[in-house]
Amino acid sequence: MSRAFKFGQIATTLFGITLVAFFLIRLVPGDPVTLLIGERGASPEAIAELKARIGLDRPLVEQYGLFVWNALKGDLGVSILSGRSVGAEFLERLAATAELGLTALMLATLVGVPLGIFAALHRGRLFDRLSMGLAVSFYSMPIFWWGLMAIVIFSVKLAWLPVSGRIGVEHDVILKSGLLLVDSWLMPGSLAESWAAFKSVIHHLLLPASVLATVPLAVIARMTRSSLLEVLGEDYVRTARAKGLSRFRVVALHALRNALIPVVTVIGLMLGTILTGAILTETIFSWPGLGRWLVSAVLSRDYPVIQGGILMVAVVVLTTSLLVEIFYYFISPRSRGRG
Amino acid sequence: MKSSGLKPSGLAVAIVGALTSLLAAQAVSASTFVYCSEGSPRTFNPQMGSDGPTFNASSRTIYNRLVDFEKGGTKVLPSLAESWTTSKDKLQITFKLRKGVPFHTTSFFKPTRSFNADDVVFTFGRMMKKDHPFHTVNGGVYEYFTSMEMDKLVKEVKKVDDHTVTFVLTRPETPFIANMAMDFASILSAEYGDQLQKAKTLEKIDLEPVGTGPFKFVRYEKDSQIRFEAHEGYFEGKPKIERLIFAITTDPSVRTQKLKRGECQFVAEPSVLDIPSIKKEMKLSVIEQEGLNVGYLALNVEKKPLGDRRVREAIAKALNRKTYLDAIYQGQATVAVNPIPPAMWSYNKSIKDIDFDIAGAKKLLADAGFPNGFETTLWYMPVSRPYNPNAKKMAEMMQADLATIGIKAKLVSYEWGTYLDKARKGEHDMLLIGWTGDNGDPDNFLGTLLGCAAIKGGSNYARWCNKEFDKLVTDARQAPDQATRTQLYMKAQEVFKKELPWVTLAHAKAFRAMEKRVKGYSMSPFGTDYFGSVVVEKK
Amino acid sequence: MRVTQEALRSIRRNLGGPLIIVAMALLGLTTFFAIFAPLIAPYDPARTFEGAYSLPPFFLEGWDSRFLLGTDDVGRDLFSRLIHGARISLLAGFAVTVLSLTIGVVLGALAGWKGGFIEAAILRLMDTMMALPSILLAIVVVTILGPSLVNAVIAAAVTAVPGVVRLVRATIREEKAKPYSLSAKLYGAGGFRIVTVELLPNSLAPIFVQGTMGFGEGILNVAALGFLGLGARPPMAEWGTMLADSRAYVESQPWLVTAPGLCILIVILSFNLLGDHLRDVFDPKLKTREEA
């Protein structure tokens, strides 16, 4: 597949996304003005006037054209509810979700990969069965329930971890990069204060990140195991063993390197899962990230946020999968051969 | 499952254990006050909001109005205006403004003059005049101003001199002064407006607000926190709280958990379920107040057979409302008899409530020609409101009650925006809804929710237009003195109870929970929170 | 006779470890509960008992012997609701699977067989759907259609379609290149006939495995929508909705939250174990499925 063709595909998909994001939400009954006014009510003329002011009175096609044209220019418009630029809000939210999602992915990798390796090396034995049983349970976990239980156990009953939020409010950290793990070091004040703020951030991250890591951890562990088993069965590994190399050397030097390629790919492609999980996790932990932002925008019909937000989420997802493909292309001799 | 499920978190827990011990030393200093608020404000301009979180973060902290409600009450007192006079024809109201009231000095604005008449003209001009430079900024949706039809009532806002302003009205309107105490009438700075116009950053007026109120805006992170600091030049005296932080926490049980853990000192609207457990804690206290609200079941009189008064009465008799109070409000509410709450003036105490009476209900239904009942729909709100914390549960209980007299009610709900949209168009049969008053005037209930004009506006969910009732309410709106108005409203309540366009359900109590060392707070009947007078005693 | 014996032997051979037996048993039990719910459940799941609000289950003090697992905040029997919940969840999972497989197989077969513009159009549409977090897509679909169990099922099915389409298209293409389909073409069989008679039956194994896994996922997604308040309408006893309704009681009456959550977990776990096993049996080559 040529590169130009690939980019053509992505462009078509993005175009599809703008259509979906724009028209789907307009099929939803009710509009932002109705929601703004609430139980109170207003005369039809007043409502019509308010709609005109936000530009909702224009023909749909014209509104759509304007949206795409402005988006091409890099302008995603302004949120009807908050009056802030959608682009700026997106970046803020992306940072919060990234902090949570990447921490979760890291946890999942750090636990999942070793678990998968050990399971593969002890294939068929008790450890393998137990860990794979654990993995399939994690994989089946309804995380909205798991999150609630985790809060009750670790925050309420044991009082080990904070209930919700990203940082203790006593720390006066100003958002710069949006990643509090970084921003805590950029805050005014002493190094000790920064350290305290940093600890508070970690403290707040642990529970939601662990909950979010549940499903990816299971996937990574299972993938690592099956990939390693496959490689261990291949000729060159058997040859190496036959040459008298120790089992440890064979696994560590030869098998693992090749076995981890698909694992890394899977980790990269896990973004969709992470975002889906983030929507539920953010709801439960009051995490001010992308998921909550988009869901509340859908519920309040904040059209610019929905359109712009969905488009940007798609851009992030597509970019990541493209990067993963490129990575895979360079790292895997097989896929290059097939080209 | 339990033991295996803990595995990855087990690792986390070990790390956390170490961190917890280190973190415990970090205490919030006494002059910092953390308020666990209900949600993100929609804007920092109360002209454009209608929800509690917006008012708490703007009109109650950053701004003042010409007149204001007394703390914890509904009486109108002078504020930025020291006095006011009404002309003979009741069409001109003149306010004398307070002198020497400073606006906030912040990192983004340094005022050169005190508050004056220009600010008043600017504030109302933004909402009234279509050609005002700020009129369309940030969407330009002035909810209250529009829905109260202030644009039709106020003809002009005239500056007489630097400290005198006259409002010219198109018709006499007695509640007008009380309206000026409402959040949407908060006074913005004209000088700040000029600065923004020069900088061509008009949108900042609602994002980086400047007012005369007790606290200055510092920083806002949506869905996370808002930070304020004390306004040293506040005309009622500098607040005792130096740093005010709103920790935005949408889940009520999480708010309570944070209060118990000392992560905040004050909690808005704790869940009624948590009240007993908060009361048990030594260092915490709960205050409660009769809310200025009503939860009701609107019976759409345009739909058959709800147009028949006897059917409406049968429904009212069949609903065992006392059981709802226990199950849904945990007993923290009173059964509503009238559409206005008992705390409001002109409340008619002599009206007798409809009693729970299955036999009577069956008889009425039979008289109306439905001995075996009928099929209908019962709509319930998808959201929790103070006047009805769990409409879904209530609908389920009502459904069971109505079944006893043969009425088969199908439960219907939509997501909130759709619900309001469809209800406004009158697509429902029976509709659970309610109202929280916003200016302490009976017209705010009787006129807004039951007047004939409100059918078109959409807030008359019973779609009930009764000539007699409507005339009483319209007359009362223009009557000169409170005694006459009281009489008219009392009569209107009698008409209401005779016709029963609603089944009145409950007036819910409102709650606030806080650390005992928080002093000087008084609850507003409007459900907003004011911290200008609050003191936090040292531990 | 011999055929059945052979079949039995092969079943025994393929039954796998004790885990599969447990999973099958649990699924059997759930199905039994689901089918005979009205007979097994002591009460109507919507019946409210006045005064019997929030009673604890049998292992706690204050238990009322009428209610094995206690009652919820409006006085409904939790045990009866859980049993009826099995019915709703299994039905929902089944409906999601059938719906997504039907749409997915038709689109996937079309794309795989026709190729060209049709294939490109279908694939781009699927890409578009997959570029969105699935739950977000489901939320939008439900807000358009209005929240109800049926619409939650539709939404969950819609999000499951792209996975099926890709799988079916890939297997069809693989089968298409094989000699038997080429010869069928040579003998002048029509496209529709080849796809339905030759290709699809040969692609059944992976579709079947996908279906089993999709069953669990369907239940999970319907429950998640219920949890977000966009699923089943009251007084229907759906597990996810029950969970959401009792969120406020997670501290004071944790069993109200624990029980429906455990039910969801157990059923999905059983389906996934079964799906894993079926995949090993039908096609050892198939890899662990990556995407949720």
C-alpha cells in the first residue's frame, strides 16, 4: 500500500468524522438554547432570537460548510456553554486524559508484560493458569463497577487514597503544560512545595489509573504470553537451544525481542480502549478529562464542542495508529517484506 | 475473585502507604476556605446563567447588585444603591447610588475610578440593546432577562448624574425592585469593558470577571477548581477568608466523603442519605432550611381524560404522597398543599389538602366515566433536583399507587434536554417537574408556572389557562401594595386547589454541611452560598 | 449411533479444563434463571413493599426472612430483581450479537466479495466508527433514539459492527482466493450463490467465536449505558441500571451495588472463557483479540 494511498484513506475517514460529528448530533432532539433556559421557559420569539445569535438559524449545509472551513483553518469555534475556544479546552482536557491514560498504560505494561512472560515460561502450570484466569477476569471486568468498589475500599474504608480530583486544592499549581506531574515543578514557591504538590498528584492518580489499567493489563498479559509461546516454538529458537544456549539467554536475547513486537503494537493500538475506559473512569472519579467533557457536551448539546471534540479525538486516534504502523514497518522485517 | 482482584492495586497500595504518611503533614491554613461546590459554573457572568453553581461563583462572590436580599432572607435591602424612589405613575424608578465603592484590582485590570452610574447603564445596556458592543459577546444569551420579559418591561436606563440612575418602565410592575436584587442584575464594570474593547478581547468580560463583591477572581480550571482571594476594599468590609477555593465535586456522596476527610470545610447540597452520618461526626454540623421550592406532578389538561377535573382529583387522591416523603426525601420535606411554599408571603394556610383516599378516587373515576381506569403516561425527570432528588423512584412509586385505581401509567423519560423540549411542547400527559424560586415573590411561582401566557413560554406544564386565576395573578402583579396583592394571591390559591392542574407533592428542605469551626454563614432561601461574612475559627 | 458416540467423544476431548466446565455451568444456571425467572423469583421484580425499604441481606443483622438478599430503597426484593436481570441481560446480549452479526456479515461479505469502490466505502465507514471511542458513539446513538433498553441494544450493536465487518471481509477474501471458490466461479455459479453457499459456511468458525465474545461485550456495553442512565427504563430490573440507581448507597448498603456488579462480571467472564476455548478448538491460529 502506498503512502499516498494511506494518507488518502485517513483524509477520507476524517471527512467522514466531520459528517458524523456534525449531523448525528443534530438528529438529537432538543438544542442548546432549550437546555440553557431550563425549566423556566421562554417565548418562541425569544428562543428563535437566541438561536439566531448562535447561528443555529442558518441552513444546516451552510453551518456544516462553515465548520469544515474553519476547522481547516485551525479554528474549532467557541463553546456555547463556556464561551471558551474549543481548541484550548480540548488541549486542556487532552492533557488530563493523557496523564491518566498514559499512567494507566504504563501500569498495565509494567504488570502485564512480566505476567505474560512468566505465564508463557510456566506454560500449563499453576502460575500460568492462575495468571491467565486473573487476566480473563480483568478482561471481563465492568470497570464502572470496579471503580465504585475501589473507591469504597481504598478511599472510604481504608482512607489510603483521595476520593476524587487531580490534586489537593491546597497546592497552588498553575496549569502550563496541562500535565500536573510536570506543572507541579513549574509552580511558584519552594522545591519542597513542588515536591509536596507532585506527591499529591501521584496520590490522586493511583486509584483511577489502576482501575483504568484493568482491561489493558489483561490484554497485554495475554498477548505477551501467546506471542512468546509462538516465538518459542519457532525454528531459530529451537536451534539456539540445540546449540546449548541457556534457556534464560535464549528467552532474554532472542525470543523476547521478537515476541514483544506485536505486544508493542497492541499497546499502541490500545488507545481506543483507553479512551472508552476513560469516559467511564472519568465519570466515576470526577476526572476533568476528555471523556467527561464530551459526554457533558452531548448532554447539553454544545454543538461546537461535540463537533470539534470528536474530530480532534479522531485525529489523535488516527495519528497514533499511523505512528504504530510506521513503527511496526521499521521494526518488523516480515511486514516490510510484504510491504 | 476478591484476593486475585487486588493484585495490581496491591502494588499501588504499598507505594501509597508510604506517600500517605508523608502527605499527612500538609494542612490547609486557617485563612484558606475550601468549598466543595456542586458543579462547574457555566460562565462568570450571572446575566447569562440560571444555575446555582454559576451564581455561587459569580454574583455571590464577585459581584453586587443595586439592591440585595437580606442575608438568609427574602427582604430587599439597599446595596450598591443607597435608596430608591418611585414616580407617581409608577413608571420611573430612581436609584441613588453608593459613593466610593471600588472595583477589584487584579492582575488583568487596574480600576481608576469607583463604581458610578455609567456601570449601571453599561450593565443593563449589554442585556437590553442589540447594538451594544457586548450584547452578542459569548453567545449573548441573557436567560433571566429574556424569560422574565424584562426587555419588554424596561424602556430605558437613564443616567441622571454620576450617582443617580432612573429606570423607565413600560408598565407598572411592583416586583421590579425585588427583580433588581436577583443575580442577573449584578453590576459589571464599564471601565473594564472599555479596556477590553481597546484590547479587542471582549470575550474576557465573562471569563476573567471584575466586580465590586467580597472576592476577587484568581483562576478557574473547569470541572476542577476556582480560586478567589479577598477583596481588601470591599464596601462591607474585607472578608475574613483570605483564599476561597471552590473544589468542584459533582457527586454529592463524594462531597460528603471529602468533608469527612477534611478536604473541604463546607459542602453544598449534601445528599439527604448522608445527613445522619454527617450529624454523627463530632467536628461537623448540618444546617437546614425550608426550601423556596415545590415539586409537583403537572397534569396536562389538554390531554384526555386529564382535562376532566374529577379525573385530576382522583389522581390526587390515589397518590400516597406521605410515603414518597420517607422514601425519596428521607423525611426531609413537607407535603405541599399549595403551589407556593409556606415560607412565602401570601401563603394561604386555610386551604385544606386532598387526603389519600382510594375509595374516593375510584368513585370520582367512575363518575367521570372511567370505572376501570385508563392508560396514560407518567414522565419523570432524568436529573436530580432539590425539589425532587429522585424523580425516577417517585415515578415508580406513583405507578404502583395509580395501578390500585386502575390507571395504567407508562413511565417515560428522556435525557434532560429532550425532556424539557418535549414537555415545553406539551407532549406529556402527567409530568414530574418542580421549581425553585428566584426572587421571593409569589408571582415567580403563580404567574411563571400557571399563568396563561406561560403556556406559550413553556413553563406552564399543566397547560392550564383559567380566566379567573389568570386575572387574579395579573391584577396582583400590578397592584400597588402588598396587602392587596396578598389578598389576590390567597384567592388565586383557592382557585388552584379547586381546579387541581397539579398534584402538589413536596417542599424539600435544603441542607448545608460544614466543619463546626465555620461561623457566620446564613443559608439563603434561594439556595445560593455567600461567604463574605464567614469566619473560620482556628483549630 | 456411531455418529453420536463420536460426537460425544469429540465434545469430551474439546471440553477443556475445569474452568470451562465452571463457565458452562454458570452460563447454564444463568440461562435457567433467565428462562424460568417468573417461577424462580419469589416476587414480581417491580413490586414495592411498603415500609420494607433498604433491608439488608441474610448474612447481616436486621434481615427480614421474606427477602433473601434484602430490598432496595423503594422496597423491592433484590433477589427477584437479580434473577429477572439475568433474563434482560441475556436477551440484550443475544439481541446485540444477532443484530451486529447480521449487519456485520452482510457488509463484510459485500466488501470482501465485491471489492473496489463498495469495499472502500464500507471500510472507510467502519474506520470512521472505529476512530471514535465506542462508548461515545453509543451515547450519541442513544441520545438520538431516546434512552431505553431497545435503543441501548441498538447502540451497542452499532458499535460492535466494525469488528465483525473487518473479520468477515478478511476471511471472505482469504476463502475467495482458495481453489474451491475459483472453480465454483469457473463453473458459472453466481456471486450471491458463491458467497452464501461456499464462502460463508467456510468462514463460520471465526464468526462463531466472535459471536460468543460479542455476547459478553454486548451485555457489558448495555450495562454500561444503563449505568450512565441511558439504558433500561424503570421499573425494569437491568443490572447496570440497578447499579447506577444504588450508587448513592455504596457506603451505607454496599450489597445493593456489589450484587448486580458481580452478576455482570460472572456472566461476562463465563462468555469470555467460553469464547477463548471455542477459539482454541476451532482455530488455534487465531490470536488474542486486541480491541474492546
